[in-house]
Amino acid sequence: GAGVSQSPSNKVTEKGKDVELRCDPISGHTALYWYRQSLGQGLEFLIYFQGNSAPDKSGLPSDRFSAERTGGSVSTLTIQRTQQEDSAVYLCASSFVAGNTEAFFGQGTRLTVV
Amino acid sequence: RKEVEQDPGPFNVPEGATVAFNCTYSNSASQSFFWYRQDCRKEPKLLMSVYSSGNEDGRFTAQLNRASQYISLLIRDSKLSDSATYLCVVNGDNYGQNFVFGPGTRLSVLP
């Protein structure tokens, strides 16, 4: 597709379950970013990948959060043992060159932990 | 001090008004600057990049002052459709590869 694609668009899960969120970036973009946004709040950085370099995980809030990017393209964000405070919109973005060219966002995954 | 700070808002202005948003950033090594807009319950979308010489796109004008580490966005002749949250974005971290988003300033253009 032409834009960043995220799936699922909505996810409701029970507290304690694991969830996987998927992001398919724009073809040719070397950088991929994950953010989350709680209702009425700003964007919180989670992790970014740039090419084959080690990802910057400095924004991950706890060891329950992990992400991988396979083949330099699709990325999966995994949240283990979900908690109610994990409820948020998880946004993925990609850019052609990390930090230097504009980032384009997917429509996000709205995660609700009940 | 937060890495990127913006006017707290919200701004409520009548149609046709001119409105200015301010943003300051703390990382003097930042090289790339952007304004995004985010509509309610939507993803952020690029409004415009900000260049050192300043740039204009229709009713929108962006300015950058590196010495003061300050970015501005001016919207002239505001439309109802301009109602959104405006996000100031700066590249940060030691390698300049990450994007740091400001908290945003909400604009409501009233009829």
C-alpha cells in the first residue's frame, strides 16, 4: 500500500493477556517508530528502528514491552501480561531517513485492556 | 525542562483570524523541524517542514530561530477546518534520528 498500515485497528483484551500489534511501513522507508498516545495526552515515544542498527528502546515503559522488525520492513510490538494502564492508541510511523525526513503515521491501533 | 514545549492552549479564534503558535526546543544539535496537525481521534499528519530561512505554504508560515531554539507557526485567515491540535516536532537524541513531539496546542476556529 501507499501508506503506513497498522493492524488491528482496534483490540480489546483481558488484563494479563499478551497482545501483538503490527506495523507495515511505507516501502523504502528505513526508519520505523512506535509511539503511544493516551486519551487527551501527547505522543509518548516507545522505540525506533533505523536500518540494520540496534533499535533505540529507551522509551519502552517496562520489560513487558518489546518490538522487533523483521527483514527491515514489518514491525511487531508485543505487550506481555497487559495491564489497564496499557490502554492507549499505539501509533507507528516510518520515514525515509531517520530524523531527517518527515515521518508518516499509520492510523493506529486502539488497545483497550479490560 | 521538557525537550519540546509549546503554548498550552487551547486557542479559540473566530474565522478569518490570524493565530500564531510558539514552540521551543532544548537540544541545540537538532537539525530537522516540523509542524504536524492532529485531528480528534486521528493520527498526526505532516503540515509542513520548517526550514532555516522560513517557509510559507498558502495561509501557513513557519519560522525557525536556531539561536533562540524557537519555532513558530502562523495561520492567516483561519478556517473552520483548521481546528485541530498542532504538534511541534524536532529531531532529537544524540544521533538526531529520533523525533520528539511537543505536547501540542489545540486550536478551535469558531464560526
